[in-house]
Amino acid sequence: MAIDRGERSGFEVTEGQREAIEEAMRIIIEEDRDRGIDPLARFRCERCRRPEHLLGSVLYGDIRLCNLCATTFEVARISGRVRTCAQYVGGRRIRTMS
Ligand SMILES: [Zn+2]
């Protein structure tokens, strides 16, 4: 990653960074499929609170995100908008701890 060019503008991510994240998320889906994760299995995503596919979901510590929310989180993290998954999920956990 080229981060020392001195031209990082705020919260922007480059097209290349976004593509790399989306590619990584596609790989996670393929790996889950290869590992035999039930394509019909669902879980409640911590971010969007919807019953989403377990296949392709990502576990950050004890927080599980659906593939779409994980993609958005990775983009937010690389842009510096959030640092942790708990922050991204909405501060419910953070407030009780600090
Ligand atoms: Zn989600």
C-alpha cells in the first residue's frame, strides 16, 4: 500500500484499495464454500441486524459481520473513519466499557 505519498485526502480510499477489499471478500465466500459452510445457514449481523448468510461472514473478535457490512467496515477502517469493529458497529459496546 502506498501511504507515504503525502496526498491522503481525508477519508478517501483509492479505487485500488476498494477493489482489493472486494476481492478479499469474494475469496472469503469461496473459502467458506470450500470448507463446507451451509449456504442456507443464517446469523444475525451485528451491524445491519438482519439475518444474513453465515457463508462469507467475517468474525472480528466476538463480533460477526455479514459479507456486505464487513466490506463496508474494511473500507471505513482503511480510510481512517473507524479503528475497531466495535466502533463501526455503533458504540453500544464501547459506551458500556468506558
Ligand atoms: Zn450486515
